[in-house]
Amino acid sequence: MTNGFLLRTLTAFCMLGLAAASAAAGDRPYCVTYDQTMEEPGNLEIAARGLTATPQGGSQFLSGVTEFEYGAKAWWTTEFYLSGQTTANQSTLFTGYRWENRFRMLTHEHIINPVLYVEYEDVNGADKSLLEVVGFDSQFDALVPNSEASRDREREIETKLILSSNVNGWNISENFIAAKNLAGEPWEFGYAAAVSRPLSLMASPDECTFCRENFQAGVEFYGGLGEWGKVTMRGTSQYVAPVLSWQVRDTVFKVSPTFGLTDASYRAMLRFSVQYEIAGFGRKVAKLFH
Amino acid sequence: MNSQEELLNRRLRSLTRTAPFVMAVAMLCISVEVAAQTFRSAPASAAEMKNPYAADAQAAAGGKKLYAQNCAQCHGNNLQGMGPAPSLIGPSTRNAKPGEIFWFITNGNLNNGMPGWSQLPKQQRWQIVSFIESKNTVAGQ
């Protein structure tokens, strides 16, 4: 994959974002970690996420995920993902889909706010979206050629316990992940943790593009924790990733340079995304049928 | 008069004697309940919170921007309410304490479609309270 290709892709993401007219609200800058924020009821958020990395001894790839997140209730958010990837000197392919649901477990705000996450995914072995890291996921998994890896089908149930706190403008979130391949493989475990804060806690009185309240910065840590009967950090991938988000009018851009901490990890990755909401989507659709 | 009718009469007389007392107790309970009602079931402690940006026009202007971004899609651009989302202009909001409005913005009412907004820094939630109060002050004049 050439740098020109990457540049064109990034430009397309930015154009998509700038063209969007929507209502985004206080989204955290995280790319992997979930916090307690749910989608507002009736709103549809559409996001395009990208990730690029080069495994040691392999070819650079760019994975893309399109995400549709809908607020079914104030306490229930449901989300559908489509994913694909392109690998330099190999091919571009659709890798599968995911369907996730998040349920807020307590109705009021507490010091720690738990959210239960349940996901079903049906992807092939060529999927490189790395939406989470579990078990002994490794950069070397990406060395298998697309033609071979795509023949391998993975159907998984994934659960997360999301714990999240908002303290003095800071958000602190922890995710405990358990994933089970339905083909009978053991449970795999992982985690993600993050902390972030808006650059300004107060909103300025005027409309502005570059004011500090439009930016949020933080850092994420995530990685695998082995599998059932073999819970360990040895041989797993571990990452640290500064994160930054920028809200331009109603659209949110995120970028996260990610650094691997172990041999199994990619040495470096770049994540980026753009997202926008269609406010009152459910109401608008309902009107079509009345 | 047979014994059954006599029993019924005795019960009716007893009921007539106790009814005023029962009604008085019920009325007292209802009035206590009404007196204890707070804005959207906010706890009593919420009412004691003070808005650090009370009467701060700059803060309210920031709150107006935040309201447009986060609240207007349901409550309307002029706080008039839309569909199931109630109007934020009127006696209910005007009589509410700033702390109660802050509490409700923070916690929402998840079972009735109002999300909590704790992801906004508390300074911004207070700015929204300032904006809502400023609109109610104008409307109340």
C-alpha cells in the first residue's frame, strides 16, 4: 500500500466528516475503551473507523469499519458493524459483521457506573480491525495471506463489563473482556482502560472551531490476558495509545497513535475515525410509516 | 331484623364513625407527599447545591450553545418541548431549585427516555442550568 493511497483514504474520511450535519454529544476520545455514555434514544450515529499498521515481516494493511449505533432506549444502545481491510500486495476484502448491545445497569449516576456489553460477531480470519485485543492475539496473526485467512470463519460471543466514572471533568473507564469462539475454543480474556478529559471544562460563549472545549485528550491501555486455564500477560499483545478527539460543529474526529509494549504487539499502529449523528432518526423513520 | 342484617348495620355505623378519621389521615398523607415532591424526584440534598454561575451572563451564553448541541433536538430550540420531551419553560422548571435541575440533567430518567449527561463536565451542566434559568426568568416577567 502506498503512502498516496493512505493519504487519499484519510482525505476521504475528513471530507465525509466535514460534509456531515449532525449532533454529536460529549463523546469520549477513546478508540477501544467504552465508557458509560449511551446513544441518545432515537439517534443514529454513523462512524467510519480506520486502522493502519505493518506486522513485523509482513505487509502494511488498512482496515476499515463502518459503524451504525442506535439509541433504542436511554439505557440500551445497539450497534451494527461492517468491516473490511486491504493489505498491500494482496487484496481488499469484506471481513464480516458484528452486532453489539450495551445495557446500562443502574439508572442513576454513581461513583462507578456499570454497563453490560454483549456482542455477536461473524468475521473471517482476515479481519484486522482490532476493535479489542483478547487472549493471545498477536501481530503475527496478520502474516497469514488474505486468501488463506479469509477461509477461516470465526463466530464469537463477546462480553464486556464496562465500569466508568466521571470525576472533576476526568473520565476513567475500565473494560473487562471475555470472548468465546463458538467453535469450541476456550474463553479468551482481555482488558481496556482509559482516562481522558476535555481541554477546557467550561464552554465559551461564542461559536468556535478551535476552542479548547472542542478537544478531548487522554490515554488508553489495552491488551490480552490469555485464556481460560492460562490467564497471563506473557505472550500477549499490550498497547498504550494517546487519544485525541476534536468536535467540529457537530462532527467528531478521533486520532490515536498506538504503541506496542510486547513482542507480540504491533510496534506502532494509527487509528483514526470520524463520526456523526442523525438526531431523531427513529422519529423520522416512524413518520414515514404514518 | 335477622342477625345478618344486624351485623351489616353495625358495620355500616362503625364505618360511618371511622370514615372522617380515615379521610383526614389520607388528606394529611397526600398534603405531606405534595409538600415533599421535588423537581423530577430529585433528592432533597440536590436542592441545596448552588449554581456557581448564577446570574453569570457569559456562563449562560455558553450554556445556550451547549443546550443547542445536546438538548434542543428533544426539548426544542426554544425549550418548548417536543413529543415526549417536556417543555423546559413554565412553572415546573421556574419553581425548581438550580440544584434540582442540575441533578436531573446529571442523572436523567432512563426509564422515560431522558439520558443522563454526566459525560459533560459539571461546569458545563451548570452552564446549561444557567441558560434554562435565564430563559425562564425572561418568560416569567
